[in-house]
Amino acid sequence: MGYYYQDSSLFCEGLKVKDIIERVGQTPFYLYSAGQITANYRAYSESLVGIPSVISYAVKANGNLKILKLLRSLGSWVTLASGNELKLALEAGFEPEQAILNGNGKTLEELRLVIELGAIVNVDSEFDLIHIQRVAGELNTRAKVLIRVNPDIDPEVHPYISTGLLSSKFGVAVNEAVEMVKSLAGMQSVQLLGVHCHLGSNLNNIAVYQRALTVLIELFQIAKEVSDRVRYINLGGGWGIDYHHDNVKVPSPQELIQSIRWMIPKDVTLILEPGRSIVGNAGVLVCRVIGVKDRGDRRFIVVDGSMAELIRPSLYGAYHKAGFVEEVNRDPVRYDIVGPVCESADFLGKDRLLPPPNEGAGVAIFDAGAYGYVMSSNYNGRASPAEYLVYGDQLFQIRKREGFEDHLRLFDEREIL
């Protein structure tokens, strides 16, 4: 869809990536396909036809303002991990009523912003509920909430992105959630709208969603006895994508929705919160080769991209397919693809079978649209990269590359009195 090879060149929609590099000049940068984002969103919306439902994009996956505007135009809501993400969503044109705030440690300031504007809040703990009550009372309003239950289901993913087990910091245990729901009966400061869970990230096992939905339906029925406004079951997000491109079948969002369609009660509005599966395969990190290092027992392709731009391989041991933007006609050998950051953990791919490239060759690190730019840093004084979006045969800069002056202006020498 968004990325393909034709006549030995990598294209993003209607543009050669090599030509984009020449037009842009500076690498590394992030490149996104608007067509792929649109297709990914519609894979959900078309599969949900006939089910009262909401698609609520997880902003933490990629919070670029232009991408948020695109998703708003497609009909999406937004799921947020902070108060600043709510402010960003409002800038993109979302209404507060189209926003859901997640998080296990929401501050009073964040709650005040969300509750005053009328967005939905997921209750993550007993103290979270106390804080929500306090803020709603001070504002003399009712907070709209979902109870986030932790169903203690193993999603079988990396432990850092597993959130549905009781060993994680998220949500309320099932028995506690039942008591919490009952405690909301008659509460003037809180309006219960439904129940929620989130199992983790990069999931490809349909069965774990079915098990979680069973738990949520039982809790939903109890919640209906407490509030006549209860309507939502929020199954969270976390659906995975095919990072390896190795022809191993990864179930599609359509298959996921089809597998749970029969389970959903008629009086339920289903909320799904996809992030990675909307933007992940729509983005690539584009780099250039600085040089090739041959140690005999180990070979390295050194590129100008690094863990500062894409930390997932270093942090999670995550795999991203890598390829050259123009075909290299040499016999392939084994390489580690590494960056210039002063850390041995600075790699973008290990043990990859690739032909020896020339200096300056363009390199694409695929499926970097989710948790790429948003997790980047200025480590080693590196500048945050630019971001570009392709619509057909048009290229738009949707975030400027950070300059040294941008970094310098944040320092402040004023005396604290």
C-alpha cells in the first residue's frame, strides 16, 4: 500500500524515496504515508459496520498534529496518556467529548483539565477515583468515567508492553472492580459510562481479546444496575503488525473484529483504541550510510540514524525490517546496522543479510510509524528529526527538524527567589 519496490527503487505512494532524500537534504527523517494510515483506519471502520462502536486512536503511538487532523477527518476519537495529549488533540480539532484519558498516575492538574472540559476518564485505582471525586466536587460537576479492570490475562508479549497481568501497574483487579462499580451507585460527582481494559501492545492472539471481553461483559452487566448511563465496553487497543515481513500470517483487524462480533451485547457501544495498527506500517525512518566497518568476524553498516531516533530495538529488542532505497547489486553478507551514538546498545538491526552498500546510500527502517518519533531523544546532543507526509505524489513537511537554537533556548539562568 504505502511502501513498495518498483524498478529497483523504494516508493512511498507515488514518490521515490531516493528523490525525497534529495529534496529534503538532511537525514535521518521520518516519512509517513497518508494513504496507508487511511487504509489502516478503514480496515477497522468497515469491519465494525453493524456494531455500535467508536474507534479511539491512541495518541501515544504517534502524536504528530497533521496525523491527528487526518484521523479526525476519518471520524476517529482519541485516547490519551497525558493532559498535554489532550491539549494537542484539541489543537487538532477534536471535541473534548471525543477524548478518553488513560493512565495509572494522573495528576490533579490533568484531571481538572479533563473533567472541566467533559472528556472521559478511565479510573485506574482507588486513589485515582478519590482524586477524580475531589476534582469533580471542586468543579461542581460530574466526571464521566470508565472503570479500567485488570483481567490478569497474559497477552504473551514483551513484559515491558504487557499491561493486562496483575503484576503490571495498570488497572483494578476484577473483584476490586466489582466493588468499585457498586460503590458508584448514587455518587453525585461521578457518572459511570462503562468499563475498560487494555491487555498490552503488539498483540496477535485473538483468544486473549475474547477472554478479556468475557470479563468486561460480566462487569458491564453489574455496572448497568448502578447507572442508567452505562453504554461502553472499551476493549483497549494493542493489536500488532507484521514487523518481520516473513509471510507468517498475522491476523488482521478485520479477523479480530469478526471473532468478537457475536459476543457483543446489543445494548453495548464498543470502543477500540488502536495505535500501532493505524500508524505503525505507515512510517519509515530514512537514514543514509556513513560507512561500512569490516572486523572480519563482525561487519557493521554505520548509518546516521540511531537509538536516539528509534529506541525500540535497544529498549525492547524489537525487530524492524531494513532495506536500501535503491537496489545494491552485490552479494549479501551479514551486517549489524548501527548508529553513531556512544552506546553499544545503539543498533537498528542485528545480523541482517544485506549487500555491501556505498557510502551515502539511503536506508529505510520499516514499520517505524508507531513509537518512533514520540520516543526519540536528544541523547548525545542529537537533534530531533523532521517528519514528512506523502499524499499521492505530494510531499509535506509536518514537523521541522530541531535546530541547535531550539535546544539552547530552553536553558534558563534566572535566579530562583
